[in-house]
Amino acid sequence: MINSHSIFIYALIAAIAFAVSMLVTARMIPFLKEKQFGQFIREEGPESHLSKQGTPTMGGIAIVAGVTVAVVVSMFFPGSETVSKLAILLSMFAFGAIGFIDDYNKIAKKQNEGLTPKQKLLLQVVFGLALAVFMMAREGTSVLIPFTCKTVEMGWLYIPFIVFVEVAMANAVNLTDGLDGLASGTSAIVAAAFAIIGMTLRGGSEPMAVAGQAVLGALIGFLIFNHYPAKIFMGDTGSMALGGVLSAMAIVGHMEWLLPIAGLIYVIEALSVIIQVGYFKMSGGKRVFRMAPIHHHFELGGWHETKVVRVFCLFTLICCVIAFLSVR
């Protein structure tokens, strides 16, 4: 049951994450510039993005720092579900580490290539499997079905299901991170939705609510520097970590099926790439979209980068309202 005390606690968690993320990001920008840890823009992308070459990247470290400090602080409050929160943090660290290695390799090689797709997928599956086994052993295999308020027991199918959720979410958020403030803006809205659901749903989910508030605060702190024109990018370090933490908070709260509703924009971004690549191969070089992921399609259609971000964030807000109503 939410009350004024719990509201204060959740607000404090968001504020801590905001402050840490903002301060770390501010310190990282000059450091990354000095070390020449700049983004390499892929040549096949929109020409307008070439001017972003050299913008500091790996800013996701600040997001991870903000979330970590805030969640750890929350563990000292009475009634904290520490083990579940540790699982969420470890998922964020694991997927963030994949992104960090990828980012570092790109910078070291001075090109827009990091880990191979097979290497990324293998690591993602291993980390997703670890969370699946942990959750199955600790809390069973029940999953809430939206719009029905009923749960289903998935049995051994739970393990491949959780692995798919984690891997798909990490890669979908990574694909969404292509415009200034897009991944951070949409993810902040999704995190807020899960925080509200965790706080207000009957029975609730304290770890999901805390993680949601922490991610929301950390992303707002990062957005101060990441909105157009971005002074820093989150890199794969940030997008992979976000995919890991958002999926983990949903899994811990048994709200896995809310992810494709609240995070429908991630699904659309990923599907646009799958459709584009598949049709290109089948048709011998023809394309469905001007460019994929789909945010570039709208860019090349004449929308300014900021308009794409605003529309996608509004769309995500509507999806999050639907997700909230589906579990009431």
C-alpha cells in the first residue's frame, strides 16, 4: 500500500540516481574528450549524423553509476527485498559489460566495429540464462498475463522465455539508440511506468518500483547532456545496460509481457531492421524503409531529429498508459 512515507522514499531514490548520473556525466565529458573516446559514425547512416563524429561516448557508465548508488541506498531501508534488487543490478552490470567491451573495442580499433554478433549473442544468452535459473529457483515460473489479471505457470519453458526476453530487450534498446535523447527519453518513460505499477499494483513489487525510480532518475540526469545536440552518447555501454535492467525489473516483478506493450517502440525499431534486411535479401536489393532502424526512415522523410524523438516519446507514453491499465 503506497503512502506518504513510501512516496518520499521512492522520490529520494530517483533524486539520488539523478544527482549521481548528472555529476558523473558532467565529469565524464571532459575526461572522454581528453582521452579521445569519441563516437565513430557508420558511413551508411544519414549524412547529417557525420557531424557527430567524435562526440564522447560510453556515457552509459554514468547511468549505471546512478542506478547502482540509488538501488544500493534503498537496500538499507526497512522491508527492502535485497536479493531481488541484486539480481536486477547484476543483470544491468552483465549486459552493460557487453556494451562496454564493444564500445572499448570500437575506440581501440578506431572504427565502428566492436564484438562480433556471435560473441554478443553468446554472452547475452549466458547472462539471460543465469537470471532465468535464479528466478526459477527463487520464485517459480509464474508470469502475469496483461488484461486478464491472471498468472500462468510456464514450467521449464520459463527458462528459454526469460533468455529471449533479456536478449531481445537488450538488442532492441540498442537499436533504438540512434538519435540524441531517443533511447534515454523513451526508456525514462518506460522506467517510470514500471515504477508506478510496482508502487500501486495490489501486492506490488518493491524491487521493480525501486529499480524503475532509479533508472528514471539516472536517465533524466543523463538527458541534461544527451538531448539534442548531444554532448555525450550513452554508447552500447548504456543501451545494453538499459536493456538488461529494464528486462530484469519486469522479470523480478513477473511483468514480462508488459515489456512489449510499454516498450512497443523497441519492438517496432527491431522489427524494422528485421523487415529491412529480410526484404533486401529476398528482393535482391529493394528496401521497405528509406533506412532502418525506423527512426532514420522518418529522418530521411524530412522530420528533424528532435521531432522524431518527441513523437516516439509521446507514442511510448501512450503505450505505457495502456500497459498500466492492462494490469489494473
